[in-house]
Amino acid sequence: QAKERAQGSIDAVKLVDTLDTKRVPDGIYHDSSVGYSGEVFVEVSVAGGRISDVKVTRHTEKQWYSSITDTRRQILLKQGAKGVDATSGATITSEAMLNATLKALAKAQK
């Protein structure tokens, strides 16, 4: 799993600077990334060129605590993953959520 998480982070770093939510059509997009205990699945909603919601739809994380709500709040506030800090104590879960969000949006970007 460590290799998969590392590759997910490498892929996400490449997407951070190229993602432009204004180029993502309105809709709901899905993707996943490897967390601490397994896949973290997200649903990302875009409306009017902005990220309107991010939901974790499925996970097996045990140490997620506030990472899911905190990471969601930061993604919405910053309108992407750039500058979002991972939640202390649940860094891997936060990173998986960020990576999955980036992947979902990148697939949809025109």
C-alpha cells in the first residue's frame, strides 16, 4: 500500500498546478485513492466553475476523526488542493481524500 500511496501523491502533485475548476463542467465526479486502511472514495460536485461539495462516499479508515470534515472544509475554502494542509494524526486519510479529489476533477477538466 505504501507504494500505491506514494504513486498517488506523485500523480496528485502533477495535477495541483494544472487543475482549473473553471474548466470543469458542472456535474458530480468520482474517484478514489489509497488511504491508510484501503481505498478512500470521493464524490466531487462542481457548479458554476466552483467546487460546491466534496463527500467521502466510502472508506475503511479507522483513524479518520476530523480529517474528512477538515479536509473537505479546506478544499471548499481553497477551491482545490493547493495549499490544503493534511490533518495532523490522520495525514494519510487527508492525502487520500485530496488525491482522489484531484483525480476526479482532472478527468473532467476540458
